[in-house]
Amino acid sequence: MPSRPRARAQDSETLDKVREIISEQLGVDLDKVAADAKFVDLGLDSLDTVEIMMALEEQFTITLDEEGTEEINTVQEAADMIAGLK
């Protein structure tokens, strides 16, 4: 099945909220959670990723599918995926 094209998060509000949630979940400075920051570089393990995805689902009242979330590697990609679901 071909992957659907991802929307680009146009509004900074979505990206800012994603950054805030990741910062809170990891207990790191918001400045360290840049749009181009890779999850692996932020030190996320699989449990952190699940918790962050659950927090994003709750914040944006969306449902993320497991396949789609496995393809997310950066903060911007997470914001883009959410923008595509809104």
C-alpha cells in the first residue's frame, strides 16, 4: 500500500504544542526540542514514544495509527502528521 503524502504543518501553533508536549514528557528544555530534532537524538526510547503519542492524541483529539507513528523520526514529522489529521 503506498504511503499517503504527508501534510506540512503550516501553523506554528501545532508545532509549538508538539514541542511543548515532548519537552514535558522528557523533562528537557523546550529549546532542545527543535523542529528538526530527531527523536533518537532526544533520547526517546519506545516507551517514551508511546507516551508522547498518547499525549499528542489526547491534546489534539486524534487517533494515530501504529504504522504511521513508526515512520515519525523528527518533531516536525510528528507535527506534520497531526496537521494531516486535523
